[in-house]
Amino acid sequence: MDWIVGLLLLVVGMIFGFFISKFFVERKLAQQTSKQDENTAKEIMTQNASDHINQTRDIVTALQNQCEVLSEQLDAFESAMERSQSDDDDKLTYFGEQASVYIGHQQSKHKRKSENTEFQPKDFSGERTGLFTDAKNKQVVDEK
């Protein structure tokens, strides 16, 4: 009988050992997957950060190019203003003076014609005309 108790204790020990090892293995796998998830999240964040830095550098480069173009245009305008002031003040004509003369000439060309009508339209406010009645009930109204 002693050997049956020993055998039963061995079976119970194996069952407990199986569940305890399963618990520890699952906990170890959970830790590994959480570490992998953290690493994946870090990699995604670093990739997004590098993309953001590259896009920001492109925007800064474009802004610098636009600033250079604007500076060149401003310098050209300033030199044109200095040349016009030093040579002669009447050389630089403005658009407003030319436009007002042009508009004045165009308006004088196009005048409206006054139309005289030979007859006055009928005034239907006094009597009923029967316009919206049936053809059977329509009465003829004498024209004056």
C-alpha cells in the first residue's frame, strides 16, 4: 500500500509541477511580448521623429529660398526707386493716373439711349381680365 501512496503523490506532484511551470512560462512570455511592444513603439516614435525633422528641414529650406527671393525683389525695387528719384521725378508714372484717364474716355463713349415708347401698356388694375379663368367662363373685355 505504501507504493500506491507514493505513486499518487508522484502523480499529484507532476500535476502541480505542470501548472506551476505553465504559470512561469506564460509570465515570462508576457514579459517578452511587453518588451517587444515597447521596442516597437520606440522604433515607431523614432521613425516619426526623423520624418518630422526631415519635413521641418524641407520647410525651413523653402522659407529661406523665399526670403532670398523676396530680398532680391526688395533690393531691385529700392534701386528702381532711387534711380527714378535721382534722374527725374516725372519719369515714374503711376497706374492710377493712367487708369482714371482711360476710364473717363470709355465712359464718355458709351452713353445710354433714351427710348420713347409710342404706346403705353394696358393697365389691368381696374377691371378683371379673365386671364386666370376657364375658357368656358371667359368674358370678352372691350378694348378701348
